[in-house]
Amino acid sequence: MGLFGLYRERHTPLHRAPAWAKMLGLVLAAAWLAWCTVPAWSVASALVAIALLASTLPPLGPTLRGVVPVLVIAAATGAYQLWQGDARLAVDLAADFVSLICLSLAVTTSTPLDESMGLVSAAARPLRRWIPPEALALVFSLTIRALPELTRILAESRDAARSRGLDRSPRAMLIPAGVRTVGYALAVGDAITARGLADEAVSVSRRGPVRR
Amino acid sequence: MIEFQDASVVAPGTTVRILEPTTLTLAERRVAIIGANGSGKSTLARLINGLVLPSTGSVTVDGRDTRRDAAAVRRSVGFLFTDPSAQLIMPTAAEDVALSLRRTVKGKGERASAALAALESIGLGDKGSVSVHALSGGQRQLLALAGVLAVGPSIIVADEPTTLLDLRWRAHVDALLAGLDQQVIEVTHDLDAASRADRVIVMESGSVAFDGKPRAAVAAYRRLMAGT
Ligand SMILES: Nc1ncnc2c1ncn2[C@@H]1O[C@H](COP(=O)(O)OP(=O)(O)O)[C@@H](O)[C@H]1O
Ligand SMILES: [Mg+2]
């Protein structure tokens, strides 16, 4: 499931912090991590990031499922650099990976998607002449919502191909998966229209462009 | 009140007529639409909230044309799909209902408590922070209904809302739909549910084959199915 399913209602300092501050903090932290190449500082940052994540009291199982793939990538990247003979870079990169994933998770476990959407639409406001901000926020949440659905469609198509003895044929898996993905997209489009959300996004954008 | 005036539908990009010109006035509180697969039931249902627009003729809801006044029509017509998964957009149950409320309830706190109230009214009060994926099919359909009811529609159109559900959830959703104050138009393959309607429309090959009381309608439907 997507990282954004991690939000839980809790009473921690990060939950109380405004969404914009957390997002800004995340961007600044990413800049700091990219700039800083001193391994000791990177490791210290990673420890702070882990502490921040822990402070949001994240749900254990789902959080681990989100973290483990990144840890594997971090370890692989570190190992590769080590093999290249650059121990400093190995530590630095691995620590940066850990910091970034923990900080993003700290934001997503402490910020309801509704708020993130509000932020996305606020951030998109300067673009409102071209893109309706509400629409962008909706696309943002739909993307997050669609990821687990696409995973499920792929897994089911793979199982269906296997049960027909077509394990080795990518076509047997990808064609039904593609068809179902298009079907899913059409169904979501209908649902958004039916719920009046499309009307809302468009009417906001119509109000948006200021005539000067 | 829903009015079809000679409304017909041609499949987009083709010349194939999937709904023959149809004139109907739906004013009964409970209307069921039954018929074979591909007979045009969904097309008829989707015309009511403007998801499908008539190729000829018109469809109006409380006097508002679905073509000219689509947004207003959709505000008063809630739509329930067969598979609620596509209808649920946000990660958790409460957030999804809150999304429906974005237009009507300003203020995060108010929205959250209104969403919770909507969930409670439908028996999902303890599921607010549960991931949509963790809900059963029946609970998802209830959640979709909560999201639809939260905006206060006067009409609910449901396209086979219980087809994917087991018997127990089917009975539960049926009971909920039956208890609604709203006018309910339900497409269904469940002849027991159709028998409880005030009026039943039988579709066949894109036109209304029978329109009347449940008992006669179900008999007509059975005759149709036996004939092919
Ligand atoms: N977008 C479309 N393009 C082409 N044919 C369509 C389209 N939508 C529906 N149809 C066809 O119209 C007929 C009626 O469809 P529908 O209203 O979904 O029937 P029902 O809900 O009774 O199963 C079917 O034969 C279907 O294949
Ligand atoms: Mg149908």
C-alpha cells in the first residue's frame, strides 16, 4: 500500500505542526543532505530522522513494509561504493537514503492526505491560469490511491496467466493488466464525475483566473 | 422527479444505438430496473446523473436538464456503482467521506466530525481511520453510500450495488437502501429486491420491454429470458 495510507490520528508534536512547515522542512532537509558530504554528519542526520519518525508513533507493520525496500537499496548503494573503494561516500549515501525515507514517512504518518491535498492545491495556485489547483490536488491523491490498485491488478493478472500455464509469456500478463488498468481508470473517472468532484475542480478553476 | 423525453443513446464513436428513444417519468419512491446483460440498464441509470448524455431527446431531474445543468443535477443525484473500489478515492474511510464534503463543509474540524457522523449513521463509526483496502466488499459499498449520502442528494441511483456482495451483505445493503428517505432507482439482478419496488422497468435490447408493478414485471422478465 502507498506511503500515504500510513496516517494515524495521534497527538505528537509533528502531528500538531502545520503541513506546510513539515513539507518545507522536508525540502530543506533534502537540500542539506545533498550538500553535506561529511559521513559523521550524514549519520547524525539519519539518527535525527529516525528519532523524528519514531516520535510520530507510526504503525509498525506498514511502516516497516515502506522502509525495508529503501533499506535494501541503501545497503546495495553503500556496498557498491564500498566495492569502488570509497567508504566515505558509501556511508554518506546510505545514511542519506535512510534520512530521506524516515523524514518522508514522518511527514506522511503525521499529515492527513486531506491536508497534503490542500497544500498541493495552494502550491499550485500561482499556476491556476493553466492548471486548476483543485484538479491537481485530486490527481495527486488519485495517483497515491491508484498505486495499490495497480499492484493488485498486476498480481491478479500474473496469477491468471500462471493458472493458464502461461508463466513465461509477458503478453499473457500485460495485456489483461493493461485492459484492466484502462477499465479501472475509466471507472475512477466515472466515479469522480458522479461524486461531483470533477465539477468542483473545474468550477474552482473557472473562478480562479483573474482578469486584469 | 426524473423525466426522459424521447431520450436515445448512440454508443460513442459509432452509429450503434444502445438505447432506443425512451419517454419515462419516474416519480415513485422505489424504482427497480431489471433485464438481461447488455440490455441497456446501466445506460438508462447513467442518463439520470449525466454520466451518459442523450444523443437525442432530453433527460431532466426536477426540471434541470442533465446536459445544460450537469453539476447541479449531480449534486442532487447520488450514484452507487457495482464495484465500490473505483469510487473510493482517499486512503481511509473518514478521509473519503470528508472528500465528498469539501464543497459543502468548510473547515477541517467540521469536515472531520461531519464525516464521522456520516460513518456512524451507516454503522461504520469505528472504521474512520481504517484503510479503505482493509474493508470488506460489503463495508466498502457502505462507505461508498456514506460518501454519497454525505452531500445530501434527493435521489440515489444504484447500478447493481449488491451484485458483488454475499447474501448477508446484500440483505444489509438492501435494508439500508430501503430505509432511505431519498428516491431510489436501483438496477438489479435480484428479483426479490425488485419485487419490493413500487415500480419495475424491464429492459430488453435497448428499450423498455415492460413497465409496471413488480409481480407482472418479474413474470414478463421470466418470459423474455425463457424465450431466448
Ligand atoms: N461506450 C460504449 N461503446 C459501445 N458500446 C457500448 C458502450 N457502452 C455500452 N455499450 C453497449 O450497449 C449495450 C447496453 O449496455 P449497458 O447499458 O451497460 O447494459 P446493461 O447494464 O444492461 O448490462 C451493451 O450491448 C453494451 O455492450
Ligand atoms: Mg450494467
